[in-house]
Amino acid sequence: MHRLVFLGNSALRQVSTHIKDVRDMHPIVSAMTSIVGEHQGLGLAGPQIGVNKRLFLMVKDLPEDEDTPLTYEPIFNPQILSSSSTMTRDFEGCLSVPGYQGVVPRAEEIEVLYTDAEGKETQRQLRGLHARVFQHELDHLDGIMYLDRCDVKSLIHNDEFTQMDFLQLQLLLLNDDE
């Protein structure tokens, strides 16, 4: 039985291995879908359930209301082919580091290549939130946590985050003296 693992688990710091046949991963995808759906995360990588395979789930679209459950797309053997030079700073959290988030700079647009659930190689452009989620989850497959890329001064507990007003949050996003 698979479970969510947390910061300190060795699986989160290992480089994941290539997947030869995506059909072999369907039981893992099913377990991951259940786990990420339970937490309403934007994504979940194999290492986050102790499976060091090059696989992650990424949210398809954000629903209009909070009551609609998120849906996810499985991504196998992902690669970033190119990245825009335009970087965007935004808050990121991680199911394996519950309760905290911090500001992480990421490429605004990326061109990616991966294998989909049917085993078909797919190339596409991602931007904004989807580009951010793809980069975050791909980092997990290389043993990198968002904390490694985070502006440590921006790290904030979720309870404090919800107490901040818009201006305070914008100041954290603009603070760029890394």
C-alpha cells in the first residue's frame, strides 16, 4: 500500500528511473490519483509515495468552484525541451512538506516532451500555472525539493499566509535580493 512520504524520506532525494512500459504503472497511477485527490494537490510525483520512477500527476484544469474535484493527467518520462527566459516568482507548497509555502522563481513558459497514459509521446507548450506545476514535479524526479529553489526569507506557514493581506503577499513576491 502506498502512502504520502514527507521531508526526510530518502525517496525524495533520489533520482528516479526511466519507465519502459507505462502500462506497468497503472496501479501506481491509481494510488497516486487517490492520494493527490484526497489532499486536493496540484500535482504528485512518484517519489512522494516512495516510488522512484519518472512519473507524476499534474492537475488538468482548475475548476470554477472549490466543490468540484480536481482531475489529473499522468505524465511519464517528462523532459523540458526549452524554457523561456522570463521567470515568474510565485508561492509554492508541497504535500511532502505540509503546512508551508515559499516563493520560487520558475520559467513562465516551457516546451515539454513526455509519454501519456496511452504510451503516446506528447510534445506541448505549457505556461503559467501548468508550467510551474510541471517544473515542480519534474524537480521531484531529480531529487530536488521546492525548498532547494525557494527564497528562504519568503518561507511562511499556511496559517500565517492566510492572515496576510494582498500587499504583504505582493511584497514577498517582489523581494528579489537572492
